[in-house]
Amino acid sequence: MAKAVAGAVTLSFLLLFLSGDLLAVNGYQKTWCVARPSSDHATLLANIDYACSQVDCRIMQKGCPCFYPDNLINHASIAMNLYYNSKGKNQWNCDFRGSGLIVITDPSYGNCLYP
């Protein structure tokens, strides 16, 4: 009986992990997708172009809450997270050819709120 319960718990955790959700002590753990700091400029630009062709990226335009800091890593992180969030927060929705990172610390700042 104990082995069956342990197996069921292990299987449940594995399924949650593979689906892109993380199980935390307090229940569901929120996640965000950000650009890997070691990503090169061409990759970040490609990520912005791709993500913004799929989702509304107006939040990072000049005059909007997420424009500053006006740099590539910030804008790529916002675009990548918008895409990740809109596609169901699966691990593969944050891959971006290895240039995305799933984080559990909210990257929101000031009036720029990451969904």
C-alpha cells in the first residue's frame, strides 16, 4: 500500500513537472519566462520579433509601463513572458532555442507588471 501511494505521488509530481507547472509546499508556484542573460543580441531580437508576432507587445512601447529600462534584455524578457503566458506556461513555451529561463521570482518592477 505504501509503495502504491509513493508511486502515485511520484507520478503526479512528474506529470506536473513535465506540464510546465511546479508543485510548491503551499500549492501552485507562479512562474515567469525571462531572457537568459548570456543570450546574444541577435537571439534577443529574434525572440522579440517572434513573440511580438504572436502576442500584443504594446506594453513595452515608448510611453508604456514596461519601456524602461530601454534595453534589449528587458524588452526580450517582457515579450518572451507575454508569449509564455499566452501559450499556457509550458516549459517549451519558454525555450526560445535555449535563450529563455523559467523563474519563480516575479520580475515585475514599478508599474511594469508581468502577467
